[in-house]
Amino acid sequence: MTVRLLVVGLVIVCAACSKTVVGTETGNPPVLTTSVIIVEAIGETRVRVSGESGAITPGGGDVSITNTSRGDEPAVADVAEDGSFSVELEGDLDDDYELVASNAAGRSPTRTVSGSGPTSGAWQTWHMCADTDPMDPLIVTELRIEGDTLHVGVSHAGGCAEHSYGWCYGKDWAASIPLQASFQVLHDDGGDACEAERNEQLSFDLTPFRAAYAKLFRTDAGAASLGFSSCALDGQPGDSCRVLYEWGDGAADCGPPIGRACPTFELPDAPATWVEHETECGFSFRAPDDVIENDAQGEDSCVDQFEDDACSFHAGSGLFSGGLSEFEDADEYEVGRSFIQDVEAKLVTAVRPGEPRQYIAGAHFPQVSGGTADFLVICTTRDPRDAMLPTLGTIRFQ
């Protein structure tokens, strides 16, 4: 299953504060997808910051963009219904631009972008694939990675003109482990009408991809399966082919969304007296019998809410999730991995400051039927949170 990968925060209000939940659905509040936002120069001292369709989900509302490198006042623009936008402001490609989207439901988490996009016509640099890119026919015959360099062998007809090459990335990155990203080798044959077979060896720098990955997941280590179309590796033709790219010290990083280095998270057993509670999101959990269900409604994904006197329980499922990354900056943050009903899960505990403080335990499932799933327990004090930890191990998917 291929979906556009978004970093989406799960914004929840604890039971003691309110009975309202702003859930995992993409419309509450709006979210920004930085991989489809481009900064391009339009003059010596001005830039255009623009987002493709789906850059802000849902569409509508407005977006505020601040050049944090210069400390200027923010520029504000309307967001189209498809989530696209375009803003011109003072700056250059080396500056950082802070974006916040707003609509009637609230504000998005702040995201920062810089000059990641090419200026007009620079199709040979790192950029998102565009309809104007040259895509004269070629076949990918080799894929090989050495360090941060991607070596690509290509074959095509020609022999009577100079050919040019480049590469671009697709905006749909699959939420899988490892992440799957799509790329295209670009080819301008210079109008060559000759039909002799030509074979070329190309090399591309992967560090811009690493930078985009680091910005998206906030990690310096990772792995991704890079996919290319029009392939014939080892003489076997195919619609697509892939090569695995790994970098950084995976042993020092637990993300994203479940890194190879995540330690095992041991959960205590649930008391035998606990009862099963069915959620609307494709799974159940066990908890005390005084836990009751509240009304909660998502726009384009499932949310469900339960509570008792000290804690609230929040279930969510759909295509997109931030993988509980919104708690990384909270106090006493701990993360690990476990297998719950033979499904790999990322487990998190944390304490979120505020009045009152929120004591949090959560489970994130990056690969389940229908996309991803999350389950959070948020309590007003530590002891009830710790007593409810076993609920995470009782989750059962239907």
C-alpha cells in the first residue's frame, strides 16, 4: 500500500481538563507535509515558498511563513481547498522559513523549510518531479550505492547528439519499514534521432535525500528503499526496481517509526478482572470495567475515546500518524518496541508539562490493516498511568 507520508501529531486533552478530543484525523488540526513544499529564488532578495496539492491537509484556512534567519514579520496567505499555496517574501535559499497552518479547527505544528527546491529550469538538481522535466526514453540497467552516492547504469538509443541526465523524487513516500521512496532518472536526448545503443554510468548524491528524511523524522540514522521505474536489472525487464539505502548509526537511534535500535519494552500483565472494550477503530483493549466510552468523531480517520475517574483512553486508526513523535520533547520520555498480538509496536511513556501535567503511555502500530493505529492512555497523576500500562499489551486487532 502506498500512501503519502505525513508527520501528524495526536493532539489530545486529558480527562481532567475536558471531555473533548482533537483526534488523529488529518483535519484536526491542519498538518504540513514539508516534502512537497519548495523554496525557490525569484530575485536577488526575494523567494517564493509554495506547496503542491496536499501540502496542507485539509485545505482551506491560511498559512503563516516567517523568515527566521532574518527575523522579519510573517507573511500570510490563503490555502487552496487542495492544500496548495504560494507566498512571496524577502529572503534567499540559505534562509530558514517557519510555517504554521491554521483553520477553524486549530493550528498545525510548526515546520521549518529551506532552499530545498531548484530554481526554474534546474531539472538536474535535487527536486520534486515536475511535468516540465525531460523524460526521454531510457532503461535503468544497474543500481548500486556506495556510501552516500547512488550509481545508476542506463541504456538508451542515440549516438548523434549530446545527452543530459538528472533525477527527481516523487511526492508519494510509502509509510512502511523501511520507508519506500520513488525516484525518476531524467533524460534529455538533445533531439538525437540515431538508434545506436548507448550505455552510460551516472552518479547522484544522496545527501539531499538524507537531509529531507532527517527533517521529516528528526533522526540522523535511517533506511529507505529507493524505487526507480523502467528497469531491466540482470537482463530481467520490470516496471520498477529498488535499492536499499542505509545510513547513520542505527544502533543509536530508536526511530522512525520503530528503529532497529529500539530496546525491548516489557509490559506488565493485565489483571484477570479486567474486561474487553471494543473501539470503533478496528481493535479492542482490556481495562477495568468502570472505563466508559465517550462520543468522539473523526473526519477522515477513526477516533474513539474512553475514560474513568483518573485517565482517558484514546484510540485512532487511519493512513497517517506521527508515530508518537510529538512526545519526544516531553519530560521522562522513554521509548521501546514490543510485539503485541504478533504486531510490531512502538511504545512510549512520557510526562507532558502543564496545568495539570499529563502522564502518558502510548502504543503506535505502523503497519496494520487500513494503515496505522495508535492507542494512548493519558492520566492526571503517575500512579494511575503506571497501573494502566498493561492495557497496551492487551490490544487485539479484529
